[in-house]
Amino acid sequence: MANSAQARKRARQAERRRIQNSAKRSEFRTAIKKVLYAIESGEKDKAAEAYKAAVPTIDKMAGNGIINKNRAARHKSRLNGHIRAM
């Protein structure tokens, strides 16, 4: 348990950030899943539309430090490659 006032405040801040990061990470995963489901359904237009909606979300997560920028680039590249291969 935190003893000083500063340590208690940092613990509160860390908990608040953990909850926010968890929600953002979930949003990131959901955006990717929407694209993958559209790809599996075989509808290229729907997949391209889902991809266009997912890219800003992926970039936002990388910008906020939720995920690494290289991981974001890898996800975008692979999703785009799947759509092009359809």
C-alpha cells in the first residue's frame, strides 16, 4: 500500500490510466475483428470500408502509446494485403 500522499495519487492515476488503456485496446481489437469478419465474408467493398474505418483507430492507438508504432504498421499492412488479395 502506498504510504505517502504522492504515492497514493500516483496509484490512483495508474489505475485510471489502466482502465482507459484497457478500453482503448478493446476498441483497437474490435476494429481489426470487423475488418477480418468482412474479409471472411468475401465482400471486398465491405472489407475496404471496414479497413478505412479501422486505420484511424489503429493510428490513434499507436500515437497514444497503447501499441507500438511498428505493430500498428504491421496490422495495417497485413489487413490491406488481405483485402488486395480478395
